[in-house]
Amino acid sequence: MKKRIGILTSGGDCPGLNAAIRGVAKASYELFDCEFIGIHDGYKGLIDGNYTELTPKDFSGILTLGGTILGTRRTPFRKMRKIEEDGVDKVANMIKTYENLGLDCLITLGGNGTHKNANLLREEGLNIIGLPKTIDNDIYGTDLTFGFLSAVDIATEVIDRVHTTADSHDRVMLVELMGHKAGWLPLYAGLAGGADVVLIPEIPYSLDKIYEALQERQSKGKNFSIIVVAEGALNKEEAAMSKKEFREHRMSMKHQTVSYRLAEEINKELGFETRVTIPGHQQRGGSPSAYDRILATKFGVYAAQLIKEERYGNTVSIVNNKLQATPLEYMAPKLKLVTKDNEVLKTGEIMGLKYGN
Ligand code: F6P
């Protein structure tokens, strides 16, 4: 019997989404009789009933394309069951669209929020298969998410370029990288780019330790330094605050971005000339790296196999270089953060990289 497959991308985009969409579709067309319905703009399209019937040619020529051909939106999980001012029952609408379309399953490509919503729909009885994407690499239950290594390449190039100008001018250069609550991207790009200090949310920093690291470099005749700062980096005092205290504390600050605050503090305390670079959404833009094209395609093909076998309620993950199906209920509620025993973290430590602690 022909399977009707809905597919959507949700949350922040990243390189590799189209490669994964193509992987699912091409493999499904090969493996069984099927048709695809593209849901526009993530769960919003499912709520609003905004979709397009797709044909094989829609999946052609998109392997290298950045962004997502389906469009995406952020639809926070905490609001999904809330009826807001517009009076829309979001969950009921999503179920209605799924049923009206006669779907056999829904493929959701996304990060943490997407997987929480996917799990909610699974609990409501829909057949769901997830695919893990995000430049943050913070999805629990998978060693890698597609999009991450492309972002590491982009961020590393930024650090490389900042490196040469830092050297010429004898400056302390701060490069602020994305990653939300996780430090994977700053950690990997920091090590790849030969940074001197990497500050990540999982390791609260102390200013004194940062000053120490910079002075130590100066004492060795190195008159410039590269500090990679995670957008979510916080100091030891901030780490000890409650969520509410922390919000109020941040709102009262002159600079909302951590790298600008640090740049000012370093300049004031040590007199070093400082500059800040924030590549921002460039880290999520453009074509996926070769490795991400392969990873996204592998994930997509594995998802098609799961659809064929009707193994719903899972997300595709990779553990020790092996693809597997991980139950949504197991991985959706958790975040994967950098742990103290992480090999890349420890490698950096031995190489003299400082984490500000
Ligand atoms: O989750 C991906 C991510 O790029 C995070 O690293 C970052 O904190 C966030 O999205 C930025 O979100 P937005 O694109 O909504 O500004």
C-alpha cells in the first residue's frame, strides 16, 4: 500500500537540511511506494494546514543548497499546549492536518525543541520519525547532528582570519560563537583554530583565570591572543544565580553580549587592545560541508528504512559511528552538554588551551 509521508523542518535552520530531505525522499522512492507532502514553516504549517504535495523533481538539485526548501519557524514546546490570544488549539490543529492529509507518518527534522514537539505528537498517537539537525550538536542520544561540522568549518575559518590580524596588531581578539546552552561549537572550532582561551557555558569562568592566561602568553613573548567565547558563556557568580536573578542581572548590564563585556574588562584590567568578532548567523548559512552531506544523506536513508519497517516513535542517531533508532521519549527531554571527561576538551587541556576555570 502506498505510504503518504509528511515532512517538515523546524527550529533554527542549518546546512544539510536539504541534503537530509533529499536522502529521505530518494531512498523512500527506491524502497517502497510512497508520496510526500511538504509541510511549510515547521509545525506552524501543520497548525495552519499549509502544505504542498511534492514530486521527485522537488528533491532534485538540493544536495548542496543551504537553508531548507520547506521553510522553518520556531514554535516553542512550552507554548504548544497553551491556547493563546488567537484561540487556536495548536495540538488539535496539528492532529487534524495530519488526519485530513491521510498521512501514514510525519518526518520532523530539527533540534531539541523540534524533538520535544515530535514527542508530544507521538504521545497523541501520530507516527513520527525525527532527524537530528543543529549547529549546536546538543541533541541527546546522538554523537553528531548534521549542520554541526559545517558550522565548525565556518567558525574555524573566522578564527583563522582573526588570528592573522590579531598577530599583526598585538591585540586580544574575542570571537563569539553560537551554541545556545552547549559549548560544542566553540570547543571544536576553538581547538581547530588554535585559540588560546575557550569559554563555554558548561565551565563557568573567572576573570582572574582569563587574565592569568593572557599574561602568561605575554610573558612568553606572545603579544596577541585569541579568545573564543560561547554566546552562553557565564562567570562563576552568574552560574550560581537562580534563573530569575540571572535574567535581572543580565538586563542591568551595559553590554548584553558576553564578548563585549569581556573585551571591556580585559582592556580595563590589563590595558591590552581588544576587538570583538561575532559571525552570528553566518555559522548557520550556506552549503553543507562534504561530511555533513554524507551524514545528512545517511540519516535520511536510515529514516526511509524506518518508515518502510514502520518503526515509528524514533529519531535517527549515530553512536560510535553506527546509525541507530533512538526512542523519542528517551532523548527528547534531555540536552547533550560537554562533560569534563570529553576527549576534545581533554585534548585541548593537554595542548595548553585554557577554559577560564
Ligand atoms: O539552535 C541554533 C542556534 O543557532 C543557536 O546556536 C542560537 O542560540 C540560536 O539558534 C539563534 O536563534 P535565532 O536564529 O532564532 O536567532
